[in-house]
Amino acid sequence: MEIIGRVTKDAEVKTTKSEKQVVNFSVAINDSYKQKGASEVTKVVTYVDCSYWANPALAQYLTKDTLVELQGRISLNVYNDMKGEAKGSLRFHVNNIKLHGGNKTAAKPAEAPAPVIAGELTEPLDDLPF
């Protein structure tokens, strides 16, 4: 199964009792439709909790508002709360992640310093007269 959505908050890395690490995050999937005979478009947002076990270092890139394309399988967690009411949540077990650009508020990466050839330059490149 494949889903595309925006990360709702920065991902968290958790360590299990067996010392395995899992990246937990949530995505919002936006959809819209127009009912037959209606003039207004109905917008629907579905929130899906996600787990990614392959590479915990990826968590640093899963920040709020980042657009992601996820491949994996979905499961439903059904339970009764303390009042005895039936509750449920979706969990997406992610196998592959594609990042489609950074989030809207992320700082731009710093520019790489200009290369220096074995001490030949002693002043910054911006100050050269030519």
C-alpha cells in the first residue's frame, strides 16, 4: 500500500526492551470530494500513526510539515477504553520512505565553504579583485 501525506510533528525514536529502535511519527492525508448534487467541496483529513524500523537516523528528516511518500502495510488497532467504549486507530508499518522536499519552515542548509588548495589562498574568495 502507498500513502502520501504531511508529517504532523517531528518524529520520535523509541527503543524497545530488546534494544531495537523504531521511528514513530504521524502523517495527515488530505482528500476532498464533491457529493452528487452539492455545490461545495467536502475536505477530509485522515491521520495515520506510522512506525519505521529500518533506519532510525532517518528521524531527523521527518519533521513537521515534510511531505512524504510511504510504502508499507496498514493495520487496525481496536480496543475498549476504561469506560468500555470501543476505540480504534490506524497504524502504518512503513517499509520505504521517499521525502518530497523539506518542510515549509525548515531552515535552509548553510553554504559549503569554498575549497582551499593546500594553503595557496590566504584570503576569502569573495575578496579577490578579479
